[in-house]
Amino acid sequence: MLKKSNVLIFLAGFILLGILVFPVGPSAGDNREDVYAKIKVLSRVLYEIQERYVEDKEAEELIYGAIKGMVQTLDPHSSFLTPEEFKDLQMETRGSFTGVGTEITLKDGVLTVVAPIDGTPAYRAGIQSGDSIIKIDGKSSKDMTLREAVKLIRGPRGTTVVLTVTRKNEPKPIDISIVRDVIPLRSVRFETLEDGYGYIRISNFQGKTTDEARKALKKLQSGPVPLQGLIIDLRSNPGGLLDQAVNTADLFLKDGLIVYTKGRSKRQNMRFNAKESVIVEDYPIVVMVNEGSASASEILAGALQDHKRALILGAKTFGKASVQTIIPFPDGSGLRLTTARYYTPSGRSIQADGIHPDVVVESRFSGKIIREKDLAKHLKGENETESEKVKESKEAIAEEKPDEEPIPREKLKPISEMTLEERFEVDPQLKKAFEMLKNAEVLPFLEAARTTK
């Protein structure tokens, strides 16, 4: 665990689930005369707008706009939060919000669905991964920021929002009406798939994820039939708190490095090791990942893969290996800033690359697949040349999967209402993971991987 006395929480992921607080103050560096000269230009521009612009403008609006523009030159995960946006962020840390239940990102300035959350209004209404949201209640989403879009999509419980989406193989935009509801950010759920075979789903990493995972494991392990295998589902997990990913990995590892970080500042260079808090018994484990598994979920998958503790199955992950820090300011605003890169125990940097599964089983998702490397101004990966990065940013290259027969609408019901066979029919990754456990294929694979380490 991180020392609570530090009052520092590290985070990673699309959706900010906690804050790392650093004191605000001047930083050491070289001569700043050139910088201060440019700041004088900024002050002069502000003065001229206030004095001469055809309409009256609030100084706060202008200053916040200037700061947002400055931060937007960095990377897609850094952003400036106004006091209102900062309050919204804090609301997310409480574990629930009122909305439709979908994870979105910006792809080439277009709001794009990463994944609907299981069992939510968006899921039941038929929102799909890869959908482009072009309108929200009839308002064009062009040039909207993520925060602006989230604000429009969320609203009081029981009210309706209409999302207009474009979808591959659909000739016209589709209007999807969704009734808002309370979306609990339930981090962990678990079940016994069959006697002796457990399943744990981690949808994100919140403040209580490790505690919930520990309870789930203990419950599964205390069942009437000893566990013979476990599936950990990290698919479409966008990340969250870094310390929770570390502590969850610690439940599976007896010793060794879990992850380490490197930044420009020495205080960002940290190593996180297992602390012998392992509670998992010696049975085979399969970790399922996909294109939407990002950041903190990649940390957990990478640690278990490097230590040969679990077989990774599914599709290559998103590839976000950066850590963000929230720096609060006295006026209630804040700066979300990318401050470090993280590395798996073996020293792999998966930035703009991702975790490569040991066993590839593609999902049924078809169309454009968005990963970190497809986002404009993303941090360059260690195996990515600058020319490749520039090319991808300009051309917005994204993998495209072949079309598959769509899943019938009646089968898009909540997982809790499906039989295991129905789940296997719509979820080939789960089916393969379960088959490998039952056919005793996992441990031989891991033993072979250890001998070639």
C-alpha cells in the first residue's frame, strides 16, 4: 500500500477516479526570462481584448480558455479543469453518477464510444463500441471537449437523452433514446461459472477495488468445491487508481516488482513491489483483455504476465502507459498533468503498443479499433519512431476488423440474465478461457514460459 501520510494517490486511465495532490509552487530550472517575456505578451493580449473587443468578456473565461489551449498542446490525457469540472471529477470518486453508462473518448475530434458499461441504460439501448456520437439532444458534438459532452449526457435520473450515432454498415445516423439512471461504478463482481471455476470481473480501479477483489477471492476459495481455475476479466477496463492496480496485483504475487514509474522529476521515479500479501492459492489463472483494457488494467495484466502467474488471453490492449497527476489550485480549478511513464516488471514500456496476449482470441467487435497510438499528440512509445507518431497523428490510422455477423438484439441482455451457454455464444473469449482451464492447458503453458524466461 502507498503511505497514507503522503496524501498522494496515483492514477491512470481514461476516467479519473482519484487525485494525486502536489503543492503548487515554482519549479527549479534554467533562466526563465524568455518565458516571462511571453507571459507579458499574454497579459497584453488579455488587456487588449478587455479594452477593445466588440463585446465584453469576463477575464476568468479568457484566462481559463488560454490555459486550456496551452494544456491541449501536450498529450490527450492532460487537461485543465475549471472549478465546476473539478467538482464533477470529485463526484466520480464517490462511486456513482447519474447518466447513461458509457465510456467515451475523442478520436480525431469525434466523440467515440469505447464501450458501454454492462447492464446500464446505454448497454440496454444498444450503444456499441466504436459508435461515433455526432449529436447530443440534437446539438452537434463537433469540437466538443470530453467534459462538455459528459455534462450534456449526464442529467437527472428518469430524464431522457437522445444520442445520434453513426455506425459502420449503417447508411444513416441512428437516433438512440436513453433514459438516464444512477450508474453505480461497481468495481468488482464475481461468480462461480461451474463448480471449481471462478470468475472475477474488474471494471475499473477505484478506492475499494483491492478490498472488493480480496473478498471475492476469499469467497470463491471458500466454496464447497476447491477452485481449479480462475478467470479475471479486465476487458474494457479503462484504468483508475494506480495504487489499487498495484495492491490488487499483490494479492496474486508473493514477491518481486509489480510496476515502476519514470518521470522528469525524481519524485516521480518509484518502484512498487509485492509485499507478501498474496491470498490466491496455487491454481491456474486466465486474464482476459481487449482493445479497451487500458492503463491500470494493463499494469495488472503486465505484472501477472511478466511473473508467469497468469495466461493473458484476448486482443492486444489499448497501450496507455502514462500516469496523470491532479494539481489543485486555490480558486478550485485543477490541472490534470501527465507526469510519468510506467514500465512492467521486465522493463517493458507498452506506451502506444499495449499488452500482447499469450493467446489471441478476437472479440466480436467489428469496425475501427481505437488505441492510444491513434490519438493525436500521444506520448511516443519506445518502439515507435517520431515519423511513425507524426504519420499516425495526421492520418488517424486505426486498425479495422472485418465485419462479423451482428449479435441479435435479443441477446444483448444483461449478463446476469444469460445462461453460461448463452454467454459462450456471444463471448468467444470467455468460452476459450474456460475451455483452456477445464482442459488443463494453462499450467503447462506457464511452465513452458518460465523455462524460457
